[in-house]
Amino acid sequence: MDDVTATEFAIFERFGEAQETIDYFAQLQNARERADSYESRLHTTLRQIYPAQPLASRASLELLARYIEEAEAIADAIAASVAEIRRDFNLL
């Protein structure tokens, strides 16, 4: 998330909000929204599991494991997108 915000700020500071940057800002906003969605999903699942501790149901734990795997994949995809955008603007 921090990389998304830092990249947005760096592009805006160097190039402003021009026709050439609009698509990149949209991609970064989409990345932020995906990250927020998975963070919210994980938080909600954990809140459902907490009261059942120390004996959370197998289904709840499997759901949590699936969400963690998906969140890790999304985080990797977001990092790759941000790295590509940073290369496009020579923000390395």
C-alpha cells in the first residue's frame, strides 16, 4: 500500500495530472482498492474466528487460509504493477 501511495505522489509531483498520467493513476487506484478489499476480508474473517478461539472451526480456518493465499497473490501482483509503473516513469 505504501508503495502505491508513494508512486502516485512521485508521478503527481513530477508530471502532474496530465493525459499521459491518468491511466496510471487509475491503475494505482485500482491496486489500492484491491488491497483494501482483501485487507477488509481478512479482518472480517478474523473477527469471526476470534470468539471461537481456541477451537475455531475447520471451515473457518480453511477460509482464512484461502484468503491469506489470495491476499499474498494480490500483494505480489500489486508489487509487480507498481514496479512496472515506476519503470515507465523512471522512478527507480
